[in-house]
Amino acid sequence: MYKRPVLFKDNIPIPPDQGIREMNLAVSQWIRGIGEAWSNMINVAQDLLLSPLKAPDLEIVTGNTKHPEVTDRVITLDDDDPEAITAMICWMYRSRSPYETSLLARRDDAAAMMFYVRVYQVTDKYEVKYLNTQTIRKFKAAVRRGWGCDALPTVIDNVYSTTPSSDRGLRDPLVSVFVDHLDILLKREEIKQALKDTPEFTVDVLQLRHKR
């Protein structure tokens, strides 16, 4: 009996045949314009998506090589968070990564917020716009649940240190939820320190509070 191949070593299944065209388009948009250094990866990705029942196992790893390349059907992505890359690929296949699933199962909203910040960086880097929007939605939900966590100052710092002022994707939902609970949050010394340490965030909070 033929054994259906998998995308990752942790047995994330290839999607049904009827979803192949849609997934091929998503991956094509993701890898388009990255350059000649990705040409081998394009061939592997197209082989995987167009012939799902014959595709070999594919392992995605990160490394420190100068250029991304494919060797023995292993895709090496420089300087990318492996969990974030895994999540992005899983979302393309309408699934969750094992790490994201464990976060939700544990209701670890603090870790989830940090995770979605990292995924947002990856989806933005590879210009996967519909997944970028999905990341914002997931981040917003996590912030609404976990606004009172001890890690909130770290989340604020990570959002504002990894996004430009023109990118409001993660900033706006974070500021909005913060203002919703401003009176409670200002009672915490670490929150006051976060406002001092992140002036852009403080300005955004003051502006939104003034509008309301």
C-alpha cells in the first residue's frame, strides 16, 4: 500500500488533491521575486505541490549559510525563526504548527503574543499578504486574552523594535487593547517603565486616549 508523503518530519500531511492549485499559487506568490538563489527551492516546491502523491519528504531548516539553497531536498533559510517558518507553511496548508497548537492548548497567551510577532516578521519578509493579515488577527486575539500578563512590557518592546512606525499591523491592536485597560495597567511599575522605554508606544497610547 502506497504511503502518502508528508511535508515535515513531524507528519504534517500534504493537503487533498483539490487544494493543490490554491496552495501552489500561495507558494508561488511567496517565493516570487526572491531571486536566482531560490531557483532550486522553487523547483522543489512546485514538484511537491503539483505531484503530492509522489513528492518526497521535505525538511525545512534554518542555517547560517551565506545564501539560501536546496541540498538533498532540504531547504535552508538563513536568519529565519524555524517555528515561524513552520507556522507560515502550515497556515498555507490550512493547518496549525505543532508549536502553535501547544501554545493554544496551554493557553499561554504571553508566549503566543511573542510567537505571532515572530511569524509577522516572516510573513512580511516573504510578502505573504494574506498570511500577514491572518497573523494580525491571531495576535489581536492573543493580546485581548493576555493583556494582563507579566510579559506585556516585553511584547511592547518586541512589537515596536521590529516594526517601522508606518507599519500599524501589530501596533494598532496592541495600543487599542492597552488603552482599553489603561487604568489597571498604569498601576504596574513595569508598565510605567515600558512607557518610558518605548516613547513611540507612549505617543500612540496618548493619541488614541485623546481620540476616545
